[in-house]
Amino acid sequence: MTAGLKAPIAEFVQSQGRAPSLNEVGGAVPGKYVDSVSIQTNGTAIVVVATLKTSGVNAGIAGDTLAIATTPATASQWACGRATSGGTANSRAAALAATSVAAQYLPSACK
């Protein structure tokens, strides 16, 4: 749901030196479980946040968010959800802060 944006964001950061908007990296189409996707910045990280649908999904994840994050300096290293490895300390903190999905529902790479 968010992984497809990693390469376009990394390429955009390399060429433009800043975080892109969602439209600048091809946008994101909501899917079976995803209601919306956004790109946010917090000064030290670029965060891609997927907001899950509120209906038609497991009640344990309804309306929750899952995030991946990177830093502008290391746009090829990403952190996911509640992961304790991958990315940088700043990107892990940003992904954690923007993720509300309970650990039991996260993909294994995001725990």
C-alpha cells in the first residue's frame, strides 16, 4: 500500500532536494483496504501515511494508519510502522508516531 512510493520519492528527493507532494510522485490510488495515502514532512523525516478504510476491513484496523518514513539525506533507507530496525532513528520515530495499527496486525517487516 505504501511501498510503491519508495522509489519515486527517493528519485524525487535526489533530483529536487526536497520532499515531494503525492501528485509529484504519481499519486496513490486507494485500494481494497486503504482509504487514502498522504505524504507528510516533520522537519526531519518524509512520512508516507496510509489511512485504512473504516468499513469492509477487520475491526482491529478500521480507520487506523500505517506509515513508512525516510529522511531527506537517506531517502533510500526506510522505516516501517513499529519496526526497531531499518532506516534511521529519525525515520523510525516518525513512522512510529504516525502508525496507529496495533502490532499484531502489522506486516512482519513493520513490527
